[in-house]
Amino acid sequence: MIDRSGMGGAVDGPDGTSVVDHARLFRSTPTPYLVLTPDLTIVEVNDAYLRATGRTRAELLGRYLFDVFPGNPDSSDPTGVPNLRASLIRARDSGRADTMALQRYDIPDGAGGFLTRYWSPMNVPVRDDAGRTLLLVHRVEDATDFVRERERSRAHRARGEDFRRRMEEAELDLYARARELRAALESEGRATRQLTTLVELAGQLAGCETVAGLAEVVIDHGLAALGADGGAVAVRDQDRLRLTLTDSLGGHTRERYADLPLDGPLPACVAAQRDEVVLLPDRATALAWSDEMADVLSDTGLRRWVALPLRVGDRRLGSLTVGWRDDAPFRTREVELLGAFAAQCAQTLDRIRVHQAQRRTSETLQRSLLTEPPPMAGLAVAVRYHPAAEHEQVGGDWYDAFPASDGAATLVIGDVTGHDQRALAAMAQIRNTLRGVAYLMAAPPAAILAALERVQTGLKVDALASTVLAHLWAPGQAGGDPERARLVWCNAGHPPPLLIGPDGAARLLSRPVDPMVGLGIGRSRRDHHLLLDPGSTLVLYTDGLVERRHEVLDEGLERLRAAAARLHHLPVEEFCDALLAELADAPSDDIALLAVRVTG
């Protein structure tokens, strides 16, 4: 297994001589590499591969290869996925390296589309002494620039006088047809242009993850597409309506009508409560609707109004209100367009509300598992959990701190691969199992993690997790040192612990890292030992604190080291808050954080 800590250099061998740090060597190799299990699950990746694909370790580790790199459904050459799968299977089953021909394989661009890429791949099996394939190494070279240059050269040689003549004729024909098409579209009038824009808006609505994002799309883009001069989105909250209004509706209106009773007199309330479309085609009709409308018309200057219900099935979610400055009768096609836009908004709002409710439930469950640590003599312990900002899914990050049966403080930080309900369930299983195994065994961390993996295999808990398990004895405690705290830890594929001395000097404990828990490789694990002076602070964390898209891990680790050194003087609770405030601005992955200070 590769050292995910990102730290390296030479390490001392058993005889005291310096040996090559293969983990750092793998990470620094300029050629992109993936490491896969025989069932094509990603278990390690080097920095060159992350740069070539624009992904992060959190997005790849523990995922099935073709889930994170699916085929491009719009590609003219759909053979990328089946060709790569066949090559990997050949390498796995034959035990021999398999080199592929130049292959087109488009990769996701992160915005719902694909980037055209050409690769030169090679797949190599890693076998045990019995000849069984334990892992697969997937190596690629990005040949996109070479292919494009070759195509340009071929095109240049083929471009003769006849070719240019034909191109000119085709361009003239296309220009003429484009003018005809433009004239035909313009003859359809404003409704056709609005319909085209509404189709584009459907894509923007599909990307909305919050009610505020939905309101922004509706107000900034949707109302302009409808030719409107103002409007509001009202979201139902039990017997109230919470409104987001455009600036054009005036400060008084936005302040007075941002929160309305569901049974209120305005068109937005009637549409939301009764599931009816309200059409007010002119000033006179609007004034006759209710006394409150006189105030709205005076403040906004808008005369014509429509309010449409936002409904999905039998669920009444709110209403959409749109206003114009000019009087005009509502045409049938215009009302149909408004209804189509309201239906798009309702579907998006319903999806957001359901997703947020699920997220709240899952996050509540996750936080219920992450209990506060008990008081521990001679130690100050602080913990934090910070959910990701870029997605609405729960993760498998966890922390734990509890006394061992021999009196030592048991400290755990871990991260189950994945961001879904399965990752949350696996995290709960692994965390609780590790607690029981650690307490009953009263053994060193390496032995406990080895036992945990045996339990996982026996109970068929199919999950990968990185973790650091540590035992810490306070100064003067039985089993420890009279003057200093004694730390023993084992790292299973996790970012390295950070130690800040009493003087603020911070360093990463980048000892050799063992494989992640759940791989079933069966290698023995290693314990590491250190004595800590009073006033020292140990920080355990998950990779969301240090990983950033399009950035090598070393940069994030150095950012953490520098910030921790600068903040070390703060009490441990304030230290955690300040560290998160500085480093966890809109993280793309969940963060679990555990800090322990030796107090005496």
C-alpha cells in the first residue's frame, strides 16, 4: 500500500541503513498511475494521475473504476470502457502485463460533460508468491496533444484548391440557411424565444442544490427570460410562506412581504394555498383583488401580475409570482409557458427539500455516533466534525476517544471511502467494532487493527477505511513515563498525525504507513513510539482538511503545519475552531478533527 501521508525521503531499515521510500517514489513519478483491486476498485493513485484527470483522492479511493470514469454517451467512439475493462481482466486473469493500443477515452469535466482524451494505457498485475493477482497497476500516458497535432498535419496536407472551393460553397450554403432559420424563428415571436430560453433554464435548475440557489436562478435568469420586470419565489413552511423577491419590487415590499401567512390576501398566498393560477392582467384588476395590492402596486410600479402554484403530485410547495409594468391580456401560449416554468421550479424545489431532509437525518445520525470524549486525567481533548460544502451527501469520516482498559487514552481518526448512506453504515460498523476490540484486547494499536481486519473479513463488512489508532499515557501515569506523555500509534493508509511542541514547532509524524483496513492483504502492521513534553498538542484529522482539487497533497499538509504552529498558543477548544476557520473554507470533503494537549 502506498503512503498517503505524502511525506517521504529516506527511512531507516532494520539494520540502521537508509532505504528507499517507495511511497514517495510512487507519488512523485511523473507518469499517471492507478492501483486497483482485482474487482477494479481504486485503492491508490499518484499525483500525476490526479493532475491528468482533475480529480482528488477523496473522489477516487474506494470507488469502482467505471463509476468514476464512465463512458461518454455522446462519443463517436464508445469503445473506451469495454476495451479498458477487457485489458484489465486479461492482465488480472493471465498474470501478465497487457499493453493497449492508442485509445480514445473521454473523462468527465466536473460540470456534467466530458473532455475528449486519447491515452496510451498499460495494465500490470501484482501477484503474491502463489501467483494470485493481488492488485492491478494501471499506467497511462496522455496522448491527446499528439493525436490532435497529427490530425492537424493530415488536414493541412489534404487541403488543396478543390477542397477550399468546396468549403467556400458549403459555408455560403450554411450562411444562407442560417439566415432563413433566423427569419423563421423571429417570425414565431417572443414566445418561441422564451421557450428556447426556458429549455436552457431547465439545465440550470437541475444543478441547484439549495432553495437560495433555486431563487437565484429564477430571479436572475428565469424572470428575464419571461420578459418580466419583477417577481418572487414563495416556499411553504407549514402555515407560512417565505419569499425571495427581486430588487425591482422595491425595498418596502421586499421587507414587508418577505414572510406571509399561508392564508394571506396576496396572489402568492392564494396560489400556494388553493393550488390555483391567479391572473391579474391590468392595474384595475389588481387593485380590485385586495386592499394590500394597492400598496404593492404603488411601491413596485408593476401593473400586471400572475401567481402560479408550485406543486409536485399532491405536495403544495409554494408559489411563483411574476409582474410586468404594462397592462396586457394574458395570451394562452404565454400562460402555458409560465406554467411550464413553474413546473420546472416545483420539481427542483421538491428535489432540494427531499434531499435536504435526507441530509439532515443522515447528518444527525452521523453526529450521534461522534460522541464527545470523556474527561481524561492529564489530557485536554477536543473534537470537531465539519460537513462538506460542495455536496449534500454524508461521508464516512469519524473520530473517537475513550479510555483503554489499562488506563491509556485511546484515540482514533478514520475515513471510510465513499460519500453515501453505505459509507455512513460502514463507518458505524467499523467504529463500534474497533471500540470493542480495542477495549477487550488491551493490545498495542497495530495488533488491534490487525484484529479489526480479521473481524471485518469474518463478518463480511465490505468497506475500505484509512485510520490512525493511538494510545496516549499522560505523564506519571502507570504504563507511561514519569516526566513526559508516551504515545504509541499505528497508521493504516491515513494522512500523518501532526505534533506541535510546547514552543510551537510543528512537524508531521510521517512514519511508514501500513495498508488501509479492509484490503485483506494480511501484512503485519507496525507501531511507532514517541515521548511528548507537557504542553505538546497532537492533531489527528481526515483528508478533507488538507486536500484541495488541482493541488498536490504536500501543499495542503504544509498549510496545516504552518497554521497549527501559528495557533498553538490557543486553548485546545479554541485551537480547533481557529484551525477549521482557516483551513475548512468550503471543503469538498467532510472533515473530522481530534486534538489532544498534554496538560500535566
